Amino acid sequence: MAERGAYNFAAGPAAIPAPVLARAREQLFAGGKGGGLLERPFSHPDTRALIAGARRTLARLLDLPDSHRILFLAGGASHQFAAVPLNLLEGTEPAVYYDSGYWARRAHGEAARFGTALLRALPDGRGEPLPDDTAYCHLTLNETADGRAWPSLPDCGTVPRVADATSCFLAGPLDCARFGLLYASAQKNIGPPGLCVVIVREDLLARPASRAPATWSYRRQAEQDSCVNTPPLAEILLASLVFEWIGEEGGLAALAERNRRKAALLYAAIDDSAGFYRAVVDGAWRSITNVCFRLADPAREADFLAAAEAAGLHHLRGHAQVGGMRASLYNAMPEAGARALADFMDDFRRRHG
């Protein structure tokens, strides 16, 4: 095969756009009077201006309604598995979690430690109503490990939708008005790990949240501009640069179209392989962000992964709990990378089929 460039298909921490990394080198370690970003108090006006600017840019990208607040919190989505019930569950009312895959079950298991959390199968079209006293309905919009994504949102009535949007956040337009709360770890489409973006509707900030520690309290963090504790400033700077880059690339609609083209290349390589490759998910539930697949002969999967690494196609091994292969197509992955993988898959099939 012809020599190809190296491409990072890791599910996370994922690749960061090259222009963002170039700007980060200039800004992250820049000094200044009284110290640079990594040395300043988080109460410094320049630091607060960084947080406010990142929030404005993200709100503009999302066309965020005034009814919602953006929080920049330390940690990742797994922290929010506990923070969500601590903030939104009070008393005996249940929360409903839809079982879309590995991460939905992880979120449910954590919530069950703090209250009544019901695990429900995916909707089958019958429209089973939620219990009248449901505190919230939790969705994992894109299952990173399973390669499954919601094709449309279920009807939750007046119950607030809460969503782990980690793997698909900023991969395309997202109508935040349809959610009471969204959270997303940074290490997919936002930047390096250590930051979690939380978008919460104002009315949910009024819930008692009597068990939530101050640093995990959405209301306290909203009141103090995400600065109840020292926020992850380097990660917020990287995120702000990514938000600006998305705007320069044409915005979320342009990225969504690009991401659909990338996924189509890989699904075509799978579907046209006469059974040599098998998609883990079929139909409308296929993720365009995490393409998960297997070989018809599992014994060849180790050879596939080794040959892919040698060809510069890195980090294609599936999640440890799921197995197989997984190609993550976040915003920083160029179409050339998806095309290189599709070509490699075709070549590997011809040589080993």
C-alpha cells in the first residue's frame, strides 16, 4: 500500500485540531506582568475574562437560549453521573435512565447509589409514558463504546431531559432548548481531559440539591461563575480556542456535514465487504461519531489492528468491555483520515478475504 499520514482514531483523549495546538503553544505558556495564565489567581480579571469569553463563544455556536446557563467544571462525565442525581433527585421521586449501552448503564449505576433510578429499555414505538413523578429522564446521546446514537429524542412529556452528550457534543447543531441539562467531557470535541461543560436550565437550579457538595452544586457554581473552586484554566483556554476554530470552519452545521461524509466512507467499506466486516449497530441507530465493527473471523482482528498501526492508522481497538474495532471520527479527524481507513479496510479484505 502507498504510504499514508498518521491518523489518530482514539475515542478519547482524542486528537485536537492542529491550528488550535499552534495557538495554544503561543498562549498557554505566555508570561506577562504578574504571571501568565498558569500562574494567575482565578479571581484575576484576565482569568474571568477568559471564562466569560469562552462562554459567549460557545453560546453563540449553540444558539443557546437565555433560559440556560453554561458551567465549566473540573472533572469529566463520570463526575456528572453522581452530580446529576445529587442536584436533581430529592426525596423518593424516581429518575428514568434509558439503556442505550455501556455508558448509560454506568450512569444509571451511579445514580442508583443516591436515589431511585429506573433502567428502561430503548423505546420500541409504543410510547410508554414516564411515571408522573419522574424527576428527570436521562439519555446518553452517543454511546462511545457501542457505536450507537439516538436518531431522535424520545417523548418525555414535561419531564426534563438530561443528557450525557460527551461524544457528540459540537459534532453538529444541538437544540439545547429541548433539554433541562446537558453535560459533556472535554476530551472528544472540546479539548484535553480535565474539563466538563454543563449546560443547565435556570429552573433546575432552583431544586434543593441538599446533598450536593458545594463544588458539585450547579446552583452554587452558576452563582459564582464556575469558580466555587479553582476551575481548570488551561483546559478552558484550549476549549475557547476550539470554539473559535469551529466558527472558522463554518460552524456546527458545516462540521455535521463533514462528519456524515466521514462516517459514510467507513460504513460503505463495512456494508460492501460481503460480510468480511460486520457493523455492530445497524439502521438508524448507527453513530456517525464512533464507528464500531467486527471481522467475520475474530481471529483476524489482531492482525487487522497490527497492520493498521503499521499503516499509520492508530488506536482502532474497541472498548475493553466490548471488543472489536472502533474508529472515532471527532471534528479534528480530517476526511482524508476516514478515506485512508476505508481504503485500508478494502485492501485488507482483498488480501485476507
